[in-house]
Amino acid sequence: QVQLVESGGGLVQPGGSLRLSCAASGSRLSINAMGWYRQAPGKQRGLVARISTSGSTNYADSVKGRFTISRDNAKNTVYLQMNNLKPEDTAVYYCNAYNSLGYVHWGQGTQVTVSS
């Protein structure tokens, strides 16, 4: 049973920073692409950033220049460094991971709240 465990969410003031982590464990297959999505109340879940095993990255336009995704392949862990946070970044953040067969696993989500 694959588990994705997220951590690092919380309450931060506008302009502040947070670092999210997500560790994948229990997979018998190799972990390929990993990513972060977010869902605000009343909105659909959408891509924040994703990263391949080789380190290629994609970002949503709204976070370019503020967020950085990275990963440690040896630990099957993906990180999201979030700087200059804005109230509109408030959401539940989910990580996901694709195995070598293309199946995607999701974490349970971590709340990020940006408010003064």
C-alpha cells in the first residue's frame, strides 16, 4: 500500500514563506513524476507544480517566480518551497506521485492559510 505523507502546512502572513514536504513509501514500483496540486473552497483542484525524475519542472502561471518544487529521488520525497505567499494561495495542498505503470497516488492534503 503506497502512502504519501505531507507536512509543512500552516498559517502564515502575506509575504511569508512555507515549505511543504511529501514522502512516498510502500511502493513496489519506482516512483516517477511527483507534483503538488491545491484546492480552495468552492474551486476545483488544480496543478501547482510538478517535477519529473530527471528534474524537469512545470508550474502554474500564478506561482511562477514564487514557488519552487524539488525532489530527493533516493527518499521518494518532493518539496514545495513557497515564498511571497498571498491570500489567494490559501488552499488544501495535495501531493501526488505516479508509479512506473502510470498509476497516480494522492496524499491526504495539508492546509495552507495565508492571512494577516
